[in-house]
Amino acid sequence: MSKLALALAVAVLFPLGGIAFAGDVYLPGEKPKGDFGNFASVFLENHCFDCHDDETSEGGLNLLELGKVDETNAAVWKSIWAQVALEEMPPKKKEQPAVVDRLRFSDWIIGELTREMKDKGGFHAHKDPNKGNFLNHDLLFGPLPEGIRLQPTSSPARIWRVTPQEHITRLNELINLEPAYNPEKPGLRTRGDVVPTNHGGELKMYFGTDRIIKWEGGTVAYATAVKSVPVVLSSARKHGLENYPDFYSVNSSEATQILDKAEDILRFMAYGPLSLVGFPEQITDDPKTWDMVKPKGDLRGLPTAIVYNTKVSRPITPVYELMKEPNFTDENLGSAVNYVFEAVTFRPPSPKESDEYLKIVKDSIDKVGKENGVFMGLSAIFLDRDALFRPELGQGSKPDEYGRVILRDWELGLALNHALSYVRPDQELRKAVMEGRMRTREDVKRELTRMLEDEGLRKPRVLRFFRDFFDYDLGGYICKDNAALARTGVSSRGTSHYRAMFDATASTDRLIELILEKDKDVLKELLTTRQVVATGADKSYFGKKNSKFERDEALQAIKKAEEERLHDQTVAVETIEKEIEDLESKLRGESGDQVPPCFLVNGDFSKVVLEEPDGWEVASGTIDPKELAGNRVGGGRKAVVI
């Protein structure tokens, strides 16, 4: 843990403090004590002025006249911080500062820029998650340098916005049933797997597809006619950890879309495909009955093009029970409120929250009636804070000697669940939270061990983390040199490279799983391994590049092999043609007429009727001319040849 914390310090993920005087212990996280005159200027003189003074000014940068951090030179100091913190400067050929001095200098700049830019938008570059991709392996895996002492680590109190994939999975659980885990077929899709993208790469949730038995048109018409909800929450990821975005916001457009989609989801929960169709006759087990009454004209791409069966395959929830009767009670209204709340927030509501949402639903019913009021009131729950965010505020805990507070109860339980899964906590974890058994390190270890050992509990967040961290799943989007690609033997036409790279993403997923299974020096293995998981489709990406002579030689070998193949085929054809010609000549008489085959007469037939063709003669000794004249051959003969 201490090495990882130090690596994060080097990667400047968090603002760190340090003592700016030589000989003192460097303690990441402490507020810097040095100033420009007695620390920063000394570092610049020792490591920067050789290349950036009045005489050299490499890159057009002269640091000799640079003063303390202020708004006029903040951009220069930011550039210095980035170059020094990421070990781009001083150049490798120059004498390098001690590790502690480099860290102290980086911390000092961060502190000064944070102070100076406080009222000018702030300084946030050191918090950029993308910086997590720059890790010093020596600091990460090696011994701590002399002069460094680490405090126990912690993160600031924060509220995380849920990921787009997690959000749409929550919604999908409300309307679709996923198959249970089958230990005999662990590779089959099951509950907890990610909602897959469609063939166009879009992340969408679909309504009632497991009940569709007929539609008009092709796949495009089908995709257009089926009701779907696209992912609403935005994200941005070009490089590094995904931004959701900035981890804390839901804009007004997203909120409006969520409310709109919430009503569609609630209506489907209540009525199933009846909420999707224009005619009740579209729900039938015999599509021919719909054919007799459906509207005339081209229905392709329209909701009326789809026929659903009568099987109930969606989750039956308290929302269904509430809407199947014209009246309602506080009990079934409260059951619907509590169910929807836990489904979208992953935790049960407090009595206060339950009462507040119950009042909202009742007020909506009073204004617009039960039918629309229920859906309008329940939709508000989809915008609850915990339906869109995951708080880590440490409420209810006492600070330790370092000022840290441990997460507890639902904050801790949901943090653990989020680290592995997109679906709500299982019954064991839920029970542990409800009974007050999620408050200590031992509680976390117990539940984490249990969840990791449970093969039926899907853990898509694990691979998602490594994809975000290493970016390997973005390989298919990288522009490539088609000419160079073709020289490797891979087709450079169309999208062949992108398909190959996305296939390689799956192979890399498997490599990570294998390293995790070994569970030994995992992070080091992931960062330094030279192993690959390759399929037959990957073979063109491995091995050395052929020289021009080797490529020409390979082409000549291919050409020679093709010529030999054609020669062998020609000889074989000529041989067969000669054999056919010989057989035909044997079957022809002197006049060239074809000789008929023998007729076998066995015990199964009493007689064989023959007609004498023109120009045919009876072979001597095999048939009596009198028999032939009478069109009769006795059954006692074994063979008759004409």
C-alpha cells in the first residue's frame, strides 16, 4: 500500500505537501514550507539554468529572470511542474535531481499554483486522472528512497457520479430478466454481465425483445421498430481513466431525458408490451391473427410491425401490483415507492425518504389521477441523488489520529459493490450492511473474499478498471499506416485492422484474468509482462518484419507452388479423360452402337420382358431366338446378354 501511495504521489494525482529543506524527512501530504528564494530558485539553478539561461535558452525558454509564482508566469510554472514531475526534465543525459528533491519541487509548485489560481478558476492539472498512466516503476516496486516517510493514505470526501454502464444496467434490471448463473456453462451470459453494445456500437437498453416472435422487414427495420433507451449519462475518454464527466455532474438535458425515459420504464413495468403497441392484437401467440387485422401499407420500422407473444418474461414488481387494480392503498403505493427507490439507488430508503416520495406520488395522483399520477410521481425517484451519484462522505465516523474517517454502512457497502459489480448488492452484502457489519477492515475483507470466490457473481468492473487504466481497448480506434499494415500480411482494406485490434482487446482481457488468477505481484506483472494471449487471427502481428529479399523469395515460392498445383491438376484431368475414352471405346460395337448391359435374372423374378432394339443382335449361346421373338425370357437363366 505504501509503495502504491508513493507512486500516486509521483504521478501527481493528488496535491501533496513537503518540507522544503534538505536533511528533513519528506512527508507527502504536508503543506510545503519553503519559498521561492530558499528552495525553488536553488532547484532551478542546480538543474535548469544550464539549458535555460541568457546564453542557451533552449526551446526559447529563459528561466533566469523567472520569479515567484504569480498570475503572469503561472503558465510557465505549470509547464515546469509537468516536465519535472513526469521526469521529462532535466534531460536524461544531464545529472538528475534526487528523488526526494524532485518530489519536493513538484509539491512546492502545486502549492504555489493552487494558492495563486484560487480565484482564477483554480489549478487542477495535478488531479487529472490521465496522469495515473505515468507511474515511476522504481518507486512503485522498489524500496522507498532514503528520507521519505509516508502517512497512511486516504481520499477526500467526495461524490462520484455513477458510470453510464452502471446506470443503464440499473434501468435494465427493472424491465428485463437475465438468466441465472449456470456453473456448467460459466461462459453464457448471465445476470450481472454488462449491457452489450449493439452492432452499431451504441449502448442501448431494449424493451420486450425476448417476447418478439415476428416483425416486418430486415434487421434495420427491426432495430427501428423496437423500443429502446440509449445511454443518457455522458462520458469522455480519449486517454486514461474515463471521465463521467468530472465525476460530479448531471446536466439539465440529461435530467430531462432521465425523467422522460423513467415514465417509459415504469409503464413497461406495469403493463409489459401493452405499453409499446398500438393495438392489443399485436400480443398473440399466433401471428396470423394480427395479419388479419393489422393496418394496410408498409409497416417496416413502425411499432405496429412487431408481434409479441403472451408469455410474461419481465420482472413482476410492486409497480405491476399497484397498477393492475383501479384503486390503490397506502400500503401498495408505499411498496412501489420503496421498490423503485432501492432498484435505482441500490439501498433501501430511510423512513423520511420513503415518506417524502410517497407524498410526491400522492400529490401527483390528486392532480392528474392515478394512471398518470403514479408514473409522474415515481419518476422523481430516478433523479434522487443516490440514483445518479455514489457518496463517500464518511458521515457518522470519528476521525483517527491522521484526521481520516472510515466509510461505514451503506457508503462502505456500495463502495465495495461498485468496485466489482454493476448490479445491486447481493443478499449477503445487503444483510451485512443492514445488521451493522460493514464498518471495519475485517468486515470489508470478509465480504470482499466471499464475493471474489463466488463464481456466480459477475465482476465486470474489474476488467473495466484495467481497460480504463491501460487504454488497450482503444486500439481499434487508432489510425494506422495502411501501407505498413499491408506489409505485415494483414489486409489493409476496409475495417480489417479495427476488427483485428478489437479481437486483440478480448485477448488482453484474458491475459489480465490469467495474471489476476495467479495473484502474485499483480500490478508489477501487468506493467512489465512480456506475455500475450494470441489467437490464430493475431499471428500477423507477431514476429519480425521480413526484408525485401525475404518478401521476394516468399512471393517466388508462392508462385512456384501455384504453378506446380496447376500442372498436377492438368495431368490428372488428362489421365481421367483418357480413361473415359478407353471405356467408351469398349462399350461401342463395330457400328459404333452402344452395347446394352447384361440383365440378371434371379430367383426374385419369374420372367423378364425384353424388346429387341433395331440393329441389336443376340449374342450366341445366351438366349433362345424363340424366346426373344416371344418377348419372354425364362426365369431359369442367370444372365441374358444382348
